[in-house]
Amino acid sequence: MDELIRLSQGNLARLPPGISVPSYDRALLAPGILHIGVGNFHRAHQSWYLHRLMQDGLAQDWAIVGAGVRDADAKMRSRLAEQDYLTTLIELDPSGTSAEIVGSMVDFVPVEKTNGPLIRALSAPGIRIVAMTVTEGGYYTDPVSNDLDANHPDVRHDAAHPDAPVTAFGAIIAAIRARRDTGSGPISVLSCDNLLGNGDQARKTVVSLASLSDPALADWIERNCSFPNSMVDCIVPATGPAEISLAEGFGLNDTAPVTHENFRQWVIEDKFCSGRPDWDIAGATFSDNVHPYETMKLRLLNAGHQVIANPGEILSIETISGCMTHPEIEAFMRKVLTDEIAHHVAPVPDISTGAYIDLIARRFANPAIVDTTRRVAFDGSSRHTGFVLPVVRDALDAGTPVRGLALVEALWARMCAGVREDGSAIEPNDPFWEHLAPAAVAARDRPAAWLEQGQFYGDLAQDSPFSQAFGHWLSALWAMGCEATLRAYLKE
């Protein structure tokens, strides 16, 4: 192989002709968006939509400034700064791969504990949107009440020290205060996380946190800032040696390439107080009613991921596409989604619930996407409470079936016991693993011990069709094993 070309602005003209590169002059771009949480998903999704506009000569004053509040964000900043904030996107399709260089990010603020650089960057008049991908668990909400967890140490710190916050939301509040006081104006807060009503949740977190230290500012934010809801969708695996090797196959030395499937969707509530790019020209959809799109995606795709990831871990299946080749797991997913979850998904234009289930089954089964079961199973405490348990509650209220959903939760409990059926260890894979693992072990003999985790399940431990089915399935998993239990459910 010829010598690899290091990804950088100066080397773009040297790249092989098969790689698409920015056609716009990045030196002339002006920042308009600050994005907190520059992970793979953001770079394959929101950054790409903006890049497509820039390729058409549009949105030149909406370039992205990256930001973050975690140690991992500092590491990402370092990697991206070395390559002028460029990213190689590699599309993985069974018919072949292709690569393009995305250049819509032009800077990344230094990551500091009390977020001074972030606050200053957000206070700049040119920044009109602050967007976020901070994960479902990053909103400091109680998983049962969905209100701000005012007792969380980070929340208490930011309430006591609003000028030196440690959270992204505290930094947003401090910047909005500065913008109000200097006349820079309000800002739109655009959540791109997998939460139902993610804009509403962002509003609740920002306003509730601000009210703890400055009720007048909280009122100003409520009146002047906007928090659009949005639904985002694209399967984007984590980057490891295999992904870096794929970039090298294109002749590129990129330390942070991103692989993704040949599918993207972005539905956005058109509610921006200080302007926005015309993302719809690049394929996004603006809608006054985002919630049905959110519900379909979160309850079928995101919940579907949890349906298959936990049995996959128990059975030592390394990838999501591998889970879909397992006949019982694939049939289990289809039955739960079709017979139990679909009752609680509202229709959306242009696609039926059944067609959407077929679509995600094809996407999950794409063998070119090496999406690990462990990645998808990560942070079940947020993903089950966000994607699965709301459906359980709706089903109990409506009197629709819950036996498959109870098995989904029993599989999560069985996985959190920390050992696969082949005897190998499942390493800690959740921020609350130290609580989940003992509960899972105790539940082997007394299944109610799992549901009694009120911070996740609320009152679902009470006698009901769900709790009864949960106990039945968890006992079966330990007595018969995963495959036999799945077969038993599929025969019902």
C-alpha cells in the first residue's frame, strides 16, 4: 500500500479521487452552532447535514464549534484538532463502502472542569444554536418522576456555584445569563438525544436548574429561549481498530474516523428563536408534530435494540447483526414489537408500523455494520427506563399484552447477573452496575428483588400481569436457559 495521507486541511487536495472532500472554503465559514458532545453520532448525523448544505454553497455562517464536559471530550478535541476538525465518514452498505470528508466543524473549545471556555464560546453573539448529544442519562432527571434530580451532586454544585458549573446545562445557563446581560440575545437549545420530547426535557432541565440559583433568569429563559423537539436516527458504531483500518484502506491516516449505515433521518420542530440552517434542503424534515416520529423510533428501534442486545450478551453473540441471524432472537424481537409495542405507537406519514419494523430489522441485520452487542446493551438503566418501561406502563393502563415486555426486562436482569451462559464474565456495563448486579443475583432466587429497584421501576413491583410474568420468565431463564425460554415465549 502507498504511504497513508494524514487527514488535514492542507492534504485534502492529495486525497484519492474516489473520496468526496469539502468543495467550500472552510476559512470563510463563520460559527453559528455550538455542539456539546462531539461523539461519532453527531459527526455522522447533524454535522453531515450541515456539510451537505455547505457543499451547495449554503449555511456558510452556521459552522459548528465542538464542546464537551467530560474527559472523553478532551481526548476527542485533541484528536480532531490534529486533523483540523475534519472527519472521515465511511458508509457501510452490503453492496460496498464509500468515504467522504466532512468539514462543517471549525473549532472545539478547550475542556475545563468549571467550563469557562465553553461559557465564553456560548456567549458569543454569532452562536445562535447550542445543540447536544449528551446521552439519555445526561439530563439529571429522576427516571420515575422525570423531574430534575435536585439531589444529584453535580446539580447541587451548579446551584451553589452557577458561575463555575460542572454540567453542560449549568454552562448553558451561565452563558444565557451573559447573553441576557450583554444584549447578545436568546439562544435555541437543540437536543439530539434519544428522549421522548427531548426538547421539552432540555427545557425542563435548564429552567429547573436555573431556578435553583436565579429564578428571574429561569423566567427569562422560559420566555425568550426555544427548545425544539427532534428525532434523530442513524446507526453509528463505535470506532476501534477495525474502523481505523477501514480508513487506511482508503489511503487515509485518520485517528477518529466514523462508520455509519446507509440511512439517516432527522425530524425537527421548527421552533428556533434566533434563526436556523435550512436543514430540510439536505433531507431533514421540519414538522409541527415531532412526537409521533419520536415515539415510533424510540419505542420500535431503540427499544428493539434492547430487546435483542440482552439475550445476545447472555448467549455470547458479539454483534447486533449476529443477534439478527439467531432465529429465536430475531423472532423474539419481531413478536414483541408487533404484538406488544406497536399498540402504543402512533402513525406517521409515509410508513406504517409494520413497514417500519421490517425496515429496522433489515438495518439491524446489515452485516457491514459491526455494531457490538455490548455497545447497544450499555447503560440499560437509562435505555430501559427511557424506551421500554414507558410502554409497559401504557400497556398496563390499556390492558394490552405485556408478557414479552416482561421477558425483555427479565433478560436485562439475567444479563446484569454478570455471567454469560458459557461461563464468561460480563464486565460492568452501566453507570449503576454496582446496584444492578447485586439485585440481579438476589433476583435469581427472589425475582421481586429486581423490580423492587424503585429508582427504575417505580410501582411496577406491585402485583400485576407484568410482575407475575417477569417472575415466571426470570425463573425460566435460570432454570431452562435463554434459548429455551425464548422458544417458550414464541410458542404462546
